[in-house]
Amino acid sequence: MDTILSLLSGGAAGFVLVWLLRGWISERLQQSIRHEYSQKLENHKAELNTRIQAIQHESQLQQLRTSLFFDHQRNAFASLLAKIAEVNQAWIDKEFVNDEGLRGPVPYDAYKDLQATFYTHQLFFDNACLAAIDLILKCYSDSFSIDERSGDRYDRDAGAAYDAVQFLQPRLAELFQNRIGVSTSRRAEREIALLGSILILNKHHFKKVGLPPNGSLKLDHDDRPAEAVVIAESNFDELIEKLREFESYLKSDGGWYHEAALKTTRYLEILSPPLD
């Protein structure tokens, strides 16, 4: 009997001991797991905080870059618009005569000064702005006399060149307003590209692509910029088709007409941007 009680007592004690050990082991395991997860959580928080700080830092840098670029772009536009106004005034002061209008070309020094201003700031202009400025410079240069093969000089229509500048100048200003968020209208951008497109098609002579065009896209000598824009807009699908044909031809020609190819591509990007 004493032996049985001793066994029972020893078994009960062993059970209690096993139960206690299991509880202790379970608690230690839970503590270890909690510590491990706590450590992982702290590491994750530290990594996440580092990433957040890096993102915030990059965002601040991007805002600074954007702000600096915006400031440079605004100053570039202001300088260029002011310079165009100066060139026009110098032109009027030198060449305008009552009852006769403009008798001669834009003052060459003023024109070169405008070119220099443009070259200084051109990195801050997008395609539409570059197209507008390029057209304005072309209008000024169209006022210069040209040499004929005979050696004589041929005076061109300074009044027509000045009228073209007057057409483009307010549209360039409207582009400026759009880029700084004052205006949401993109009409000026479109009209500039329409004018540039139809002018470049009528300027070049390439029989293989039917240039200069005959028919609806053909410009007469006395067509003013506003009239040219109306013609281009009224025949928009044909205009785009001809521009693409011309672009393809120029790109396959080995780069001999790089400037024309660049302008044609620029007008297409403005008027017919690629789908996303």
C-alpha cells in the first residue's frame, strides 16, 4: 500500500513538474517570438522611416528644381518678349515713313541681339515655344534683301514681314501665360503650329512628295498669316498627311535637310501628338 501511494505521489509530482515545464517552455517561446517580431517591427519601422525621409528629400529637391526651372523659364519669356518689342520699335523708328509704311528691313544689329537672347534662353522653351520663336526670327529675316544670281540685290516686302511678326507676337505672349498657369487655352499653340506647317510645305520644292503643294494647301503670295492659318485648319487632315509624308522623305534622305526634318517633326508633335 505504501508503495502504491509512493508511486501515485511521485506520478502526481511528475505530472505537475511536466505541466510546469511545459508552461515555462511555452512562455519562453512566446517571449522569444514576441521579441523577434518586435525586433523585426522596429527594423521595418526604421527602414520605412529611412525610405520616407529619402522620398521627402527627393520631393523637396524636385520642387526646388521645378521652382528654379519655372523662374528661369519665366525670366526667359520676359526677356524674349521685351527684346521682340525693342526690335519692333527699332524697326519702326528707323524704317517707317508716313503714307509709305516700312521702307526697309529690320535693323540687323537688333535682329542679331534678339537671336543672342534666344540662344541664351532656348533650353527653357518647349516645342511650341521654339516653333513660335523660330517663326518670328524667320519673319524678321524675310525682311532682308536677297542676292540674285546677277549680283543685284532684291528687296523683299518688309511690311509683310512686320505683319507676320505682329500676328505671332501676341500668340507667343499667350503661350507664356499658358505655361505659367494664367491661361488654359492652347489655341495660340495650335495656330503657331498650323502656320509653321503650311509655310514649310509651301517653302520647299520636292517633286517626289508633291511640294510645294497644289490645290487646297497652296498659299498665294499675298496670303497673310491669319489667312494661312485658316487654310491649314480647313484642310487639317490633308495637312497632317502631307507633313508625315514630308517627314518620312526627309528622314530617308540621309540627314541633308536636318533643320526641315526637325521643324516638321516638331509641328507634328504639336498638332498630332502620339497616343499613349
